[in-house]
Amino acid sequence: MRITTRVVCVTIIGLLITAFFVNSYVNSPCNYPDAYIVKNGNHEFIKLKGRRKLIVHDLFSLLINKTYEDSTLLPILVIEDGIIRGNVIPVEKGDYKFDGTILIKGKSLIVHLYLINTDDNTLPAYDWNGKYNLIKSNDIIK
């Protein structure tokens, strides 16, 4: 009876760990492969989308490993082939400025930006860095 209880407990723990890793792989955060050029009046933006993990507050939340869809808008003065320096990307008051570059080549977009964290004097990589397919969208931001 005692050995059976141990075997059952070890089996259950093993199954839970396996389920956690499978769930982590399936629900892992990622950036979607497409980026969109969107407009608001005369202003153009690059819109990036992806999945992000919810912040974990307890063991149950860690096990269910939920994600949500998120997006960001990068205001770009002129969207054309070439390199856009991060330091010319406008940011709202109180937000960190950018360092690095955005490369546009035809329908390809490569984001390689860093946040200038003046609080900690660090340059963390921007979560939206990566290679994207650039698509001109008819979406209008409101």
C-alpha cells in the first residue's frame, strides 16, 4: 500500500510537470510575423502585434500559463526604405527614449531597438525586436 501511494504521487507530480512544460511551449509569448503601416491623420505608425504572458501572482496562475494579445504603435515620421534611428522616434513624456535602429527594405522590417532606461542606467532590448513582413494597412487609428 505504501509503495503504491508513492508511485501514484510520483506519477501525478510527473504528469503535472509535463503538462506545465507542454503548456509553456504551446502558450509561449511571441511576436507575430506581420507589421502594419497604419495612419492617424497625417501621422504614420508601425503597428506590431504579439502574445504576452500574464503576470503570475500565485501558483495556480503559473500552472495555467495564460497569454493575451498585445500591440504597440511606433510613430515614424517617414516610412520609406532605409534606416530609422531610434533616437528620432517620438515618445510620450515619461516614457523611455529609444536607441538602436529600424531597418525597412521593401516589404521587410527589422526592429533592433533598446530602451534608454535612465532610472537604472541600462539599455534593455525592446520586447518587439525582430524581423517582420511589412504590410500597408487601411486601418485608421482613433
